[in-house]
Amino acid sequence: MKALTITVLAGFVLAPALAGAQAVNDAQIASIVVTANQVDIDAGQLATTKARSPEVKSFGELMVKDHTGVNASASALVAKLKVTPQDNPTSQSLKAGGQANVTKLKGLTGDAFDAAYVEHEVAYHQQVLDAMDKTLIPNATNEELKALLVKVRPAFVAHLDHAKTLLASLRGKKQ
């Protein structure tokens, strides 16, 4: 039940944040990208230490590695373009939601942690993909920023698919 609560909470926190990002500029997109990746890095770092399942630990490690790489690419690009990421309501909401998720996850252990973490990853990656497709990519005016978003999109799809497979596996073990 706690896992479902966290997933629903993630949806309520993340969906309005990303849906509210309808009119964003490149500096705001840069902030949203960095924040969204950091949220997943923070949760992934927690999973590497708290997860019971070796598969969930491994997934957490992958999230840290991949999202750190995306942030490095994004940071290099904004430095090259001389764009300062601009904090905005969406990035602020993402950060708050990420902190709330980590706080909730810290209170869980064992199978409950594993399920809640992976359920959140499924919901989070789906919502980030929706935001990329509906808001971030269409509103990016700088071609290099848009190209970076398009380039990293398949990794987010792969993460979503991996998380869904992992969740099905976790649910199968309980039966």
C-alpha cells in the first residue's frame, strides 16, 4: 500500500509540474533537464544502498550513471551556449517532488522499498517522456539543445521499459 501511495504522490507532484511547463524558454528547459536528472540520480543513489534485490540495486546504479551522463552533457552544452539555467516553477516543483520521494523511500525497507522505488521510476520516466514530447522538445528554440533532448530520449524510453520489466518481475516474486 505504501508503494502505491508513493507512486500516486509522484504522479500528483510531477504531473502538474511538467504539465505547467507549457511556455518555457531554453534557459528554463536547461533547468528542468538538470533538475529532472538530479531527481533520478538522488533516488538511484538511495536505491544502491537500500534496495534488497540485486536487480533493483543494479537499476539504481544505472540510473545514477546514465542521468549523471545526461547532466554532464547538458551542463557542457549550456556552458558552450552561455545559457544560465533559469529556475522556474517546473524545476522547483520537480526538486520538491524528488525530495519528497526520497524522504518517503528512506522510510521503507526491503521489498517495500524495492517496489516503491521501481513503481516511482515507471511513473517518473513516463511523465518525463511526456514532458519531453509535449513541452521540452517542441519549445526548445536552440537547435543544439533540441538535438540533445532528442538524442537522450531513447535512453529515457529504455529506462522506462527496464523499470516496467523490473516491476513485473518484483510483482511476480510476490505471487
